[in-house]
Amino acid sequence: MEFRDKQAIYIQIADYFGNNILKDIWKADEKVPSVRQLAVELEVNPNTVMRTYNHLQENNIIYNKRGIGFFVSPEAKKILTEDLKKQFIEVELPELYRKMKLMGITNDDLVEMLSKINA
């Protein structure tokens, strides 16, 4: 995994986690890699992974079974989907419309483009 400079590494790892859950690589109530396993796999400090796991626990994406490990929470996929929709609506969609306006692309043009993509 290559990390970007503009965002904290633990957040980027949390995004990686979210993508794996949304793609059904990791399913509800399934055990996820241990802190050490993931740290080795991603070539990061175990403290960074632990910070990610704490962040994910606070957001109800994973839960800890003491002595056993971390697991995907049953509501993780729903929470992640809602967060992605919110991000899209509040950040990405306004930026898309700003760019469309600059390029002279109308809503009708967009609908036509989308219909061709979905054909």
C-alpha cells in the first residue's frame, strides 16, 4: 500500500479497511488481521495500526473480543455506505457540478453520458 502525504496514515489504513468491508472481502463478524499482522503487511508501525483500530472501534466498524482479536461489526457496511454517501453529497457532488459548469456541461448532457456508460 502506498501512502499519500496529505492524509494521516491511520486514516488511509481505515479507508483500506472500509474498502475491504464494502467489497465483501471482510464480512460482518469475521475476524480481521491482528495489529501485528497488518503492520507487517502494510510495512507500518504497529502503533499506527493500533490507532487505526481504535478509530474504527470508536466508529463501530470493528469490535474487540478480548484475547481473541478484532472483528467486523454487523453494522459496519451500513455505516460505511452512509458515510460514503454523505461525503459524495457534501464534497464530491458540488465539486463535480462546479467543474461541469466550467466546461458548459448541462444536467441533460450528464444524464446522456451516464446512460451511455450504463448501457
